[in-house]
Amino acid sequence: MAEPEHDLWIVRHGETAWSRAGCHTGRTDVPLTDAGVAQATAVGARLAGHAFATVLSSPLRRAWDTCRLAGFGAVARPSEDLLEWDYGAYEGRTSAEIRAEVPGWTIWASGVAQGETIEAVAARARRAIAASLAGPGDALLVSHGHLLRILAACWLGLPPRDGRLLVLSTASVGVLGHEHGTRVLSAWNT
């Protein structure tokens, strides 16, 4: 049986003080900055008029508030599968700070100390994809940078580490779609 050809629209949460500073923000529940609030509201204007059969959001407030400010709070359901990568010992630290202790470190190749594996993040992303495709139409997923990059790689049938190739700015929108029965990246980081 062919896969439903619904589109998955993805939105990364708006700016936080930690995202602005380049800190790894996994499970720490930081709020949006004033700029992040404005970004989230602007996302709502960009998505206005599009009907979504399913709206899922990470329950962390930076994502949930982005979803709400974009105008989808009343129909959104929280999804633990959309939580950001658990960065363990690297939570709140920048890549430069981590590389000072672990030369050459990248999250994509080296992983995190005392945190979640990339395979565990990918398993959650695949569950979010399946939940989105189970609905009767397009889905909106509001989440976090690394999780959404891994989710897009999984959508395309790539290894999760290939999410490293898909930069995703705060409050950006992407569309994971289909072309002639093949999963494609229809729009990204817009």
C-alpha cells in the first residue's frame, strides 16, 4: 500500500537567549526572547490559511509558545517524541567550550556525554513522522533544531547524522513532501 502523500510542515521554535548564544539547549526549559516572540508571530502569518489535519509540538515552552503564538495552540497536541536531543553533560555549553575539552568534537560524529544517542533521537523522529502520516492530511510539527534536522534526514531515507547538512535557523519553516511517490525536501530553512 502506498504511503499517504501528506506534507509535513516543520517549524523550529523562535529565538531564546541560549540559541542566540549558541548554547546546546536540550531539556532546559528556557523561554523565548522578545525577538523570539516576534519570530513566532511572524511564522503564524506565513502559515495562515494552510489547513493542517495534525498539529504536534514539543511540550518545552520555547516550542509550545512558538506554536501558540503562530496561532495553533488550540489544536496542537504535545508530543514527547518532538523533544530536543538530551545533551547530557553538554547541556548549556557551546561547541567551542566542548571542543576545548574534546578537540575535534562535533555532535554529529562524537555524540554527547551522559545524554541521548543519535539513534535514540532518530527513533523518536521516526515515530513523529509515523504519527504525522496517520492523519488525514498535512501535518505541522513545531520542535527544535537538532531534532528537526534528524527528522528531515530520516524522512529522506538518509542516516540521522546527515542532519548535519541541513542548517535550520530559529523560527524557520520547512516542508517535507513528495514527488512522484518519493519523499523529498520541498522547502527548507525559509
